[in-house]
Amino acid sequence: MSRDINGLEAVIMQLGKSLLGAIIGAALGIGVLIGVYVLFGIDAVWLAVVVALITGMGVRTMVSTSGHASYARGALTGVLALAAYVGGWFLVAEVAKARAAAAPKRAPIAATQDTEEGTEKAAAPDADAPPVEQPRPINRAPTGAAGPKAVPPGQNPMDYIWLGIAALVAYELGRGTGAKPAEMAATETAKSTHPDA
């Protein structure tokens, strides 16, 4: 009975360390996401893979994953990596709003004209100028049986592929590797050998 309790405590400790490593890695991944946006203006979905790599490496630094594969640890890492990526973009949006609010405001062009003559020209259209044509709306074919859109507007299928790759990378890094066949055979032999033999 005490062996079962010790095994349960070890599993809980491993998952706790995995969670801590994933949280630290996810926080660093969010920092990288914000830094890349601020410095380079890149807001591509493939950055989810970078966040997943950092989150997975956070788990690997906190827990010994070689020879101890854990599907729960892998799933935990994958979920936290995707949550960090999605949550990170909310922070990036806030940073972008703050930068836009801090940017100097530009005066409208019409307000900068100081002379009365310039103001009159801006207010009254030229009588000799040809009339300006209004743009016509584009008639599009209705989307029905002839050609429904497979993807909602503004969505790119590659975004989902990048998110899937990121989840897989985080899962594999967090899961760890199983024991090698030679190690498994040696362990089985050691277990089956009687100590008095």
C-alpha cells in the first residue's frame, strides 16, 4: 500500500513540476511574441510554433523526460502552449493600442490652410472640373451550390495547420521519450532474476 502512495506522490510531483515548467515556458513564449511584434512588426501564425518550442523546453528543464514518457504531461504542455499563444495575442493587441495612443496626432489637411482663399477653394468645388464618378458596387455571384466558400472570410487554412504543428511540437516535447528497447530488456531481465540465484 505504501508503494502505491509513493508512486502517486511521484506522479503528482512530476505533474506539478511539469505545470510549473510549462507556465514558465509559456510566459517566456508570450514575451518573445510581444518582442517580435514590437521590434519587427511580425504577427504571423507560425509564431505559435516558437511559443510551443519555448513552452516544451520549459517542461523539459523542470522534469526529466528521457525514458519517462507521459501522455498527460504532453497534453498539458500542448494545451498550455496554445493557450499562451492565443492569450499572448490579446497582450500584443493591448501593446499595439498603447503604442497607437502614444503616437503623435496629425492635424487634418483642411485645418492647416490658413488663408481665406485656400479655405474657399477647399470648401467650394471648381466649376470647370469634371464631375467625380462614384464607385459602383461590385456584383458578386451568390454563393450557393455553385461555389460555397470553404473557409470563412478573413480565415486562412494555413493558420490552422500552423496551430496544429505547434500543438504537436509542444506535445512531443512535453511527453518525453520512452525507454529504449535495450533498457527495457535489461529492466525485465533484472526483474525476472531472483536475487539469491
